[in-house]
Amino acid sequence: MDLDTVRTFVAAADAGQFQEAAAELAVTQQAVSKRIAALERKLGVRLFTRTARGAELTIDGQAFLPHARELLRVAERAVASVHTGRRPLRVDVIASRSAQSGLMRDFHHAYPEIELDVVMLFDIETAVAAIRSGAIDASFRAVTAPGRPLPTDIESIRVLDEPLQLLTGPAHALAGARSVPLAQLAGHRIWMPGLVPGTEWTAYYDDLVAEFGLTIEATGPNLGSDALLDTIADTPALATFMGGQTRLVWPAGHGLRRIPVTDPTPVYPHSLLWHRDNPHPALTTLRAHLAATATGHDTAGTWAPSWVIPR
């Protein structure tokens, strides 16, 4: 159904005269008459009766009027849902408890008037495809994996270097340490069932293993953080890596330990990706906020893979 004819019908119904409706719509009275006639042919009913005072709605016109108003409201909402600056800013993060979510939480506190839509996509290829299609406005990623440069229309800024910590149960050999040198972890079993071949975070840990001779096991299904914490708490031989700003909650009886890793401290580099032609005004605000609050870049005594895009 042509929305211009529906809009003309509503204007004529409200004005009670085709001439006044034409003035409101900035068209000729003849154009109004033609649109109303076309709508009547479409519906197969008479919508107006001409009188000395103008145009009055028929019974069918009265029945159609509330639906016509709703059609126009739905059309306005449809346009607003994709209209730059009026729809929410769509941002991708890896997980709800990650440091990336913390960055978005801080941004929301700083700019509560900006409406956000936070999603969780899987890998960098999925995220980049969503940015290029317009499905999302930005994504947090460790930019980028070896041999997979970003497309030229995607830009990025490094916003956070998150130190890794060793997470152990109370009976682990390192549970009492206040910190642990990275080289000392060689020979210890580090269990990370969330590592998926081909992802940027697996590429990160592959380089960490190769450079420092660590043993990282990715066996078994990834049943979520709660199952991982249960296993680490109950298995003295296992430990895992966790981001220092990753929020974790576990039962008091688990007795888990978060131990800083030093000499060097491995940092996971979080970057924001976006399409260079994205005009959403809130994206500019987000980028400026993250640039102003970015921390931990190129700090002495830290390690990150050589393929990570620098600041």
C-alpha cells in the first residue's frame, strides 16, 4: 500500500477538506483527489462523501482511519530503527564478564543518554563482516591474527592492554605465590577449553606458548566459566589464564587464587574496530572516550604478540 496515499487520506480526514489537506502536504488539490481515488480503488470502497462543507468520512473511511494512522506510525518507527543517530549504537564484545564489557559499562556511565545495543559475536571474521554490512557499528578484538590483515575500509584503535593472571585452586603448587614469573609456568598444566582454532585469541596463546615454552591444554568441551572454575578449584594439577579485568564470581568454598604474572607480564590487547564510513554520531563519542581512557600501551615489562597492531 502506497504510504503517500495513506498520508493524504489521514490529512484529508483531519482537515475535512481536500483543499486544506493539499496546503498541508504542499501539493495541489487535484493531486489530493487523485491519491484518494487511487486508495479507494485499492480498497474497493468509498472513503469520503463530498458535502457543501467539504469532505466527510464514510463508514468505511471511519473504519480505515485508525489503521491508517497506525500504518504511518509503523513506517516512522521502521525508519527510526535504522536512521543514523536515532537508533542504538551496536557494539560487539566477546563476553558479558570481559574487560570489553567493563569498557562499555564505563562508557554508559559517562554518557547515559546514548542508547546502546551490545551483542556478542564469535570471531574476528564474523565481526568484520558485520561491521562492513552495517549489522554492528563497532567491535572489540585483538587486532589481528597472523596472516589476516584487516580490510582497508576497517579502522582500529588500541584501547586496553589487559594483564593476564594465573587462576589456581587452593591446592595448586603456586597457590601461595604473590606473583609468578612467566618462565616459571613452564611445566605446569594450563587448561583453557575455550580456545578454538582459527580465532584471534587462540593465535595469541599459540604465540605465548611458542615464545615461553608453556603447556596449554584446550581439551574437553567449553561448558562456560562456572564449569571451568569448578574444575580448577577441584584439580590441584590444573591452572588457567584469566584477564586481570575479567569479572568472576565463585562460591567461597572454592578458595581460588588470582596470581599476577610477571617478568614479562603478558597483556591481551583489546582494540576497537569500525568502518571508516560509519556516520553514527555516538561512534565518534565512543572512539573519543576510549582514546582518552586508553591505558597500558607498550609498557616496559609486558609482552604481546608481534602481529598486534600498535597504538
